[in-house]
Amino acid sequence: MLQPVHDIDLSRISNKEIVSFIHDHKLYKLNDFALLKSFCKESQTLKKFSHHTKTFYINHPLKKVWEAYKTTPPKRAWCGHMLQFGLQYCRKQNRLTYIDDDFKEAMVGQIIFVRVKVLGGLAKVAVGHEITAINNEETYLETSYLMKGKSVGSQRVYFEEDENGYTKITHHTIYKSNSRFRDKFLYPVLHTKAISEFHHNIWKQLNKS
């Protein structure tokens, strides 16, 4: 029997949770990825959504920080004890990027698949989110969860210069799942750990430059 021809190379994806997500949602062809939908807050009633805000400060000027967030490769931004980059799909280029591929910069329409380890490793889940805004004038970027995930919502990260010439980073998230317990007690704690690891990964790259 002839094997189906796939655009995706599963052998280049290092974690089984991302591979399982791909099989579960039958994401084998580029067109399968192109048809993925992410959360759109303009089409939602947000009254029932939870909010989470975390503020960080980094001793680097705004321009340098902003460039680092746009140019740090996903394999370095999404890595560590909790996070692991798996795969990226770019709508504009209609192509897949694997962990060992070159990366130039972030752009709207890139969908990033990350494995998140939670509860001390007792659970590992695949999360997909799409870059939905990069605003160079107001220095913020936004990502939105894929509609196929356990939670729906979006994250917006604002960058501004403080009075000392350093950078204040405000990470604001709106989210909702089908579990009030998860939204109230689990998500805030786990999300804080995940985004803290992400931001510290970027800062490591900044401190090397």
C-alpha cells in the first residue's frame, strides 16, 4: 500500500506531545496548517474571561529589548525546564520551520507549537498560539491561542521605557476554558511560571549581546 505524502517531517520534531497534537488534528499538509483558526477577541464577549497581568523590568533600553523579542529564535525563547519549542508554521510564507532551521524575525501569522510541562512533569501538553499583532509604533506584540486548545484567549505584551531609561514589560492575558477550577486556581500559577521562563530566556540572549 502506498504511504500518504505529507508536507510535515515528523522525524524533525523532538517531543512526542507535539507529534500527538499533529496526529490528533491531522495536520499533515501545509493546507491543514493554513486552515487553523486562532482566537479573535473582537468576535467574543469578554465578560466571562479571566484576566492575568504580570509586570517585569529589565535593565536594557527599550529599543534593544524590543529588537530582541522580535529576533530571538523560538528554539531559544521557548526552552527550559517547563517549555520546549516543537514547530512553527508561517501563514505568509506557507512553510514549516523546525528547531534546527534558521530564524530571521517574528512576523504576524506565525503559529508556534510549544510543549508545556506542568505539575512538576506529571503532565505535558502541546499548546499552539499565533502571533496576531506586532506594533512597532506602540511597541507591543500579541499572540492568540489556537481554537483547538484547552483554553481560548490572547496575550498582549507591552514594552515601555521607565524613568531610568530601562524597559518595563507588561504581560496581559485574557483566557477561558471549560473549567472554573482550572481558570481560577491552576492557570494563574502555571501561566506565571511559563511566561517568566519565556521572558528570562529572552533576557539571556540580551545579556549575551
